[in-house]
Amino acid sequence: MDELNELRKRNFNDGENVTNKEEAQQQKKNNENENKDLKIIIISSILGFLFGFILEKSKVYEPKFIRQQMIFNKFLMMKMFFSALATSSLSIFILNLIAKERYNKVFESYRTMLKSKSILIVCAGGLILGLGMTIGGSCPGMVFVQLGAGVNYSYLTLVGGLLAGLFHGLLNSYLTASSKPDAVTSKTLFELIKVNAIIVRILFIVLLAAGVALMEIFVPWKKDYSFRDNTRPFFSVTSEVWQPIIGGCCLGSLQFFSLLLLSKSLGSSSSFSSFASFFLSKESLENYPYLKRFKSGISNIGTLMFVFSVTLGSFFSSMFSGVFNKAKPVHPYNAVLGGFLLVFGARLAGGCNTGHGISGTSHLFIGSIVAMMSMFASGILLGFFARTNDFFF
């Protein structure tokens, strides 16, 4: 009997030890997940702050520069965009060499997103986004920069964007069903033309650099910008404006750290879907699975922290520069309409000027290249129409 009791006691103790061990392992796993989540939040916040700071310093957030780029009166925006795209492409090129497995994870994730899109949809989304850029003098990510820099009526652009995020989320199932995905959308340029990826990436970077150099040679940046205070230092946190090529290179370099530390490409328009998901109750979201997936999760929290920090970075930069609330705004009606169109177009296409224009195009995906070209095509056409007819400007 004593032996039986001893055996039972031993089995009980063994079972208790197993339970304690399992609980300890689970606790360790939970702690690791919490640390990982905290890391994502901190890094997203830092990148967002720098993103907003750099864009404000480069002054491409000002509505007049976005609009006048569309009619080729100013080239600050295009110089910065080309520089950011070239540096982002270089970041991807380097990361593909030193951390190929990590890069491939991001690359395939982006491809998966594009596999559900057709060329028609990304083109239509890009065209709508471009119209919004010219009308509202903004971009999805730029909205948060304008808010931080105190641009009048930028809150109306945000309202238009939030309505668009909700509208797109409610209609997403219908929009998706109306268009059959195209295989070419998720193909890359080097896959399509069947040329070695390294060669294509190098040529792409060289062409962008050449384009930036030519723009600067023929239109020096100081001719494009009228200084409010030319006594400030050239390149510091208190500078009124940074040279757009320097600003673009700084912005594009953030791609490297986003890919390396977060395994995620830069982008901001999905934040509008996250915000829109908060307008619906938990029960209502069951009927809208697209919006439901933006309601929670560390990835969505990271995106929201990114755009909040963009606003904060822009605010500090504008205060250091002494230009807070000095940018000329668009008309309130244009702010709301432009905000709606640029966000609806971005969500329809699956990315914005940063997501498709810089990240997706840096990956050399055909869908992103088409979306980016569509944005500028419609924006330029409307820009010249608006100037000719004294409309919007």
C-alpha cells in the first residue's frame, strides 16, 4: 500500500512538474511576443517620425508644390520622388545581397497582395488618386504631414480620406468581384522582359539618378523655392528647407530600415482602412471581412503608430523651421473632394505614392509601375486643364 501511495504521489508530482514547465514555456512565448510587438511599435514610431520630419523639411507637402509639379512649373516634388525611389531601389538591392531570405519574405508578401489585383483596377485606382492629388494638393501619406505642419483645411482632407476609406471598405467585395486578377500585375519588370534582376535594378537606379541630375541642372532647386528666411543653416533640424535631392535620399533610406527591422515595405494608405474599421461595430464588421482585418493586429497598430508619428515629426520640423501654419492651403471644398479621391484611389489600387510609387516600384512590380504612372498621368492632365480653365488654382 505504501508503495502504491508513493507511486501515486510521484505521478502527481511529475504531472505538476510538466504543467509548470508548460506554463513556463507559454509565459516565455508570451513575453517574447510582447517584446516583438513592442519592438514593432517603437520602430514604426521612429520611422514615422523621421518620415514626417524629412517630408516637412523638403517642403513637398505644400499643396502649391504638388499642384505646380503637375504642370511642370516646380520640380521640387519630382526631384525628391526620383531621389527617394532611387535610394529605395538601392536599399532593396543591398538588402537582397546581405539578407536575401528576409527580403524575399517581404517581396513575396507584396506579390501576394498584387495577385488579387487586375491591371485595370490598379490603373483605375492610380488615375483616381492622381485626380485627388491635383484637386487636394496632397497624397495619402502627405495628409498627415500637412496636419502636423498646420496647413489650413488639412483636417478636411483627412475627413475626405476617412470617408473614402470607409466607402471603399464597404464596397470592396463588389469591387473585387467586378475585376478578374491579371497574372502580369504581380510580375516584375525583370521577369517580364527576362533580363537578370541585378542588371535591371542597376540600370533603373542609374536612370533615376540621371533624371534627377538633369532636372537639377536645368532647374536648380533654389529657383523653385522662395525662402521665407534665408538666414537659416543649409542642412540642419532648424533649416527652413532641405535640398530636395538630399531629402529624397534620406526618405528612400528609410526603406532599408523598414525592410530590415520590420520586414515590411513603406506605405501609409492602409491606415485609412484601419481608421475606417473603427466606425463599425464588431457585429457589423462580420459583414465586411475586408475592413475587419484592419481592426486589430500588431501590423495595423504599427501602421497607425507610423502615421501618428508622421504628424508628430512634421510638427516638430515645422516648429524648428519657423514655418508652422505658413503653407498656402487649397479651398475647403477641394480639400474634402481631393482627400476622398486620393484615398479611394489608393485603396482601390492597393497602395499610394509611397506604397506603390516608392516601395512597389522599387520592387519593380508591373502593377505598382502602372499605378504610379497612372497617378501622374491623370494628375498632369487635370493640372493642365485646371490651369487653362482657371479652375482649382
